[in-house]
Amino acid sequence: MGGADSIEAPLSARGISRRSCLKFSSAMAATLSLPPVYGPRIAQALATAPHVPVV
């Protein structure tokens, strides 16, 4: 995590750690009944997703 289009900096600015993001991703994988291996994949997708401005 940590590229130019990463969400790591905005999350850190809001006090959300990388560990908290991974825990959230794992919880979402579990909620969707996905195997545990999807937790890090979800976190990676969040980290590399382009930011879409919402007005």
C-alpha cells in the first residue's frame, strides 16, 4: 500500500491504521461468505482504487 493513487494517506489522516483497514477487509470478506484469503485482496483493491469525486 502507498502508491500515488493510494488511500493510505487519507485513511492515516483520519486515524485509520493499515491494520484496521485489513481487519475491516477481512470482516467484509467474512460477511460476504468469502474465504479468508480474500481479506488482503479486498485491502489491495481498496488501496489501488482510483478516487472518484462525489459531489
